[in-house]
Amino acid sequence: MTTRIAVPLPKAYLLLNHGPTVLVSSAYGGRRNVMAAAWNMALDFDPPKVAVVIDKATLTRELVEASGEFVLNVPARQQAALALAVGTQSGRKVDKFGKKVGAGGTAASAVGAPLIEGCLAWLECRVIAEPHIQKTYDLFLAEVVAAWAEPEAFSNGRWHFPDQQRRSIHYQAGGNFFATGEAFEA
């Protein structure tokens, strides 16, 4: 018989929450921001769609609702401190693109939100309006309108991380991350 341990229900999300952490960047009216989001996922292939949770109290949420756009940036292990900083500091109190946090941003091709420099991949997204789920669950659905990847880490439809520092990261809780492991074929 398999041995099992009970997981408290408020911690059940940790059993699934090991997909890559993303940095959600946004911009509107001359303002821009970036936040970390562990709760995100792909939804469809054609057209490609994604889902991400963006809390109603965040500046990112305000900018996404105003612009209808955002970028999901996939950070590397070498950016874990940046991910923690943008995830724990409010964009209303600190400029996350300034010297204190240091998130570098460059222009995207199809949306106004910036691409965060040094990431492994970038998905430029336009919100699919679903007011009920946005208000009730803080869940945003979006169509991916452009996608980019660092060629040393992703090509021919596969991740192949070149070194330990350029692996995607996965947030657990309490400032703890782990990096994507080695690929294998069954």
C-alpha cells in the first residue's frame, strides 16, 4: 500500500504550484509595472491563450484593466531575487524599473507593456474580457499575440537549458524557489 500524508487544504495549491513563475509586466498612461505570478497556465493552442491571477489590489491589475494588455515574462534562475523583489514590493511605492529593484524593460512588438530583459521567454498578451471571473476570482484570460524565446534555452519547440542559471524558476512559498530539472524522454 502507498503511504500518504495529509496536506492541509490551505496548502493544497503547493502540490500543483510548480509551473514556472512569470513576471507580469504592464503599462498604461505613461506608467508601467511588473509583478511576479506563480498562478498562471496555458489554455489553448490556436489561437494561443493563457490565464493568470492578478490580485485586485495591485498596480499591475490597474494597468492591465486600463490597457487590456500584459506580457508574461519567464525569468531564469539568475533572476530569482528580481522575481522575489517585484513580487513583494508594491509598484505604488517603488519604481520597479528604477535602481532599487532594477527590472530592465524593452519595447514589445504588439503590446504596450515592456519585455523584461534577461528572461528566457516572453508572451505578449491581449486580455479576453471576462468581467465576472476577473472580479470574482482575479483571473485574467488572454490571447497570446506574439511570443519570443531565448534561442539558447528554447528552440525547435523544446526547452534545453544551457546552464544552471538559465533554467526557469518555480515559486513554492516563503521566498523559496526551485529550478526546472533535466529533460528526459520516456
